[in-house]
Amino acid sequence: MNASIPASPETVFTYGSPALKFGPGASAEIGFDLAQYGVRRVLVVTDAGVAATGSPQRIADQLGGYGMHAEVFDGVHVEPTDLSMRAAVEHARATGPWDAFVAVGGGSSIDTAKAVNLLITNAGDLLDYVNAPLGGGRAPSEPLRPLVAVPTTTGTGAESTTTCVLDLLALKVKTGISHPRLRPTLAVVDPELTMTQPAGVTASSGMDILCHALESYTAKPYTAYDHKLAEQRVPYCGANPISDMWSERALQLLARSFRTAVRDGDDVAARTDMALAAMFAGLGFGNAGVHIPHAVAYPIAGRVKDFRPAGYPADEAMVPHGMAVSLTAPEAFRFTFDTQPERHVRVAELLAPQLDRPNDAAELLPAALLELMRDIGIPGGVGAVGYDESDVPDLVDGAMKQQRLLATAPLPVTEDDLAAIITRSIELW
């Protein structure tokens, strides 16, 4: 890796994950699993769309069979905001106390449950814990309650990570809270729960998986950081041998099944591969970190104008997170290529082994990404979701606020660099 070497380089990397249970039917065992923690009152956190499938209520009924009182809260906002998370916290406070939480849904439900868990166990407001410079960056001082994460979409990896993501409405930017205590206690990944995911959601969330794997694999290596004291360590420690392993396997699964899962949502094998890929990529980036595509995605999603994607609620403008991440990925990986050429070529070969090699090796990964994005119906650039060149300064401003993510990039990133990446991403084809 061609990252600069600090005077006192880091020699230690860290790795963390929740307890995991994977496989068709795994969600039928949550009552037994949660009973092992001795809890009595459980809040099941979900959104209205997932609640309509009946899965959250089935899980709540199952908990009742193990002597637990369980209620379903279905007020999660898809692409959660500071207002929606505060409303969920107030609901939990008003109806509690709660000994544990079960999050059933996509990243929105899991992240909302993380925020609820944080704020019913620790004093302060949501903004106190939001990552600096947008928030106070406070670390929780008290332990959190058990949280079981049950993903119904294949993408965010939120069931494995220490992060919760939200939109700050007043600032029109997406940001997050990150701390090891936010990591779920148990992740229950049941591919059967993903079968109703619409094609558009599968495409968008699958691009989130892909970028998780690509960004963590090409992240600044842990040895390129300055040496930290024990109390200075953070969940994102840079690319390392364990995160690399998860990222590579996720890419292989995506290469095999991503297009099939979008084309035929009833294909059980493809859905299972996507669920595994999401989990593996989450285990990778949840320790190594992500960088430029995710940093730019936050303002793209947070400052949406009037874009309404297929497969999502039609009454609200949004750029889904995975879609927002993907729109600048081809150009971002052109920008980072020279730092680690062999890694960029390696992930392109894993993702698209059938792709004809361009004469310029730097074009191999962007070409693989563009071919995939076209095949699964991702919009052809930032312009296709409502932005033009006049919006570039605002998007740059929002991305520069994501210093926690940009610090993980394999080279320094300036405002001019981001402006060039976004401008070239306005029209990808």
C-alpha cells in the first residue's frame, strides 16, 4: 500500500462483532435467544411498511411465549431524521421501561433502535452524541440494554456495526453517531424476511453492500495511522487482514447473485447470498471504515429536492442511502486508484471477472461499477437524482463535514478533489 508512513506507525488493529445467527427460519428462535438475557419487557422497533408484512408482530408474539411482554412500535421513518429519532425515543420513554429492544427492518429501523437504546440509558440529547463537528461527539457513559437486530433488507450491515445514521433536517445533511456500545448484542439474519424487498430497494441496498466492501478494502491501512493509546481507539481502525477477508467474500457473493436478486426476487439462493454479503461487508467496514463515496452520499441524500425512487414510499422525496453512495463511486475510485493500484484491480476482478480489461488499469473498477449500475437500474449519475453543477458547492460543503469518514480515505481529500469527483459524477452515462 502506498499510504504515507507516520513517524510512529500503528501496530495494533481491533475487531468487533455481535453474536450472529444466520439462516432461513432463524427469526423463529428470537424468543429463546432473548430469554437468555433474563429480560421481561421488550420493545420491537420497525417501520409501517415492514409492520404490514406481519413479521414484527409475529416476533412480538413469539417473545410472549417466553414470558416476555412485547410491544411493536412501527413509527420508524425510512431514512431517519433527528426528529423521527427523537419521536421514537419519546415513545419508548412514555411506554417503558424496556429491558431490551428488537429492531426488525432495514438500516432505518436498526439505527433508530440504536438511538432509542442510547438515549433511554444515557443522559443528554441526540445532538450531544452526533459525531463532531456536527454534534458534540459525546461517548455514552452508561451500558446499553440488549439489542437484537433483525434485518429485512440486504444492504446496510447495520446489524453488525457501531454506527447509527440520521438526517439533520435543519442542516440538510446526513450524519451519524458511532460508538462500540451501539453495536447490537445479537444479529439474527433470516433470508426469508428479505423475500418481499422490491427490486428497486434490492438494487439500492445492494449497492450499499458493494460500497461497504470496496471502501473498507481500499481504506487507509491501519499501519498508516499514528499509534494510538488504548483509550484513543475507535471502531474504524483502517483496512486490516480480517476486514479484508470479509470484504473479498462479500464481493464474490455479489458477483454471483446481485443481478439475479434484482431481476428475480423469489430466487432463494440469490437472496441468501445477498443476506450473507450484507453481513460480511458489515463485519468488514464496521471495523475498517468507509470513505469518500459514503461521505459524499450524506449530503446527496440530505439535500434531496424532488427525486422519488421506485420501490420506496411515493409520498416523500428521497435519495436512498445505497443509491446515494453509488452515484459517485466510479469517480471516487478513479481518484483513489494510484494509492493502491493492486487493491483496486483485485476488487474489480472479484466483482466482474468476466469484464474485458481496459488498456488503463485505473479504468477497470469504474468500468465494472458502471456496467453493474446500468444492469440493475441505478440512476446514471448525480444529475439523474436532481442535482446540477450549481449544487456542487453545497454538496462539497456537506461532504467536508464528514471528516470521520474522509479520515479513512487512503489519501488526503480536499474541497477541490470532492468538487471534481461530484462534477464528473453528474452524468455517468
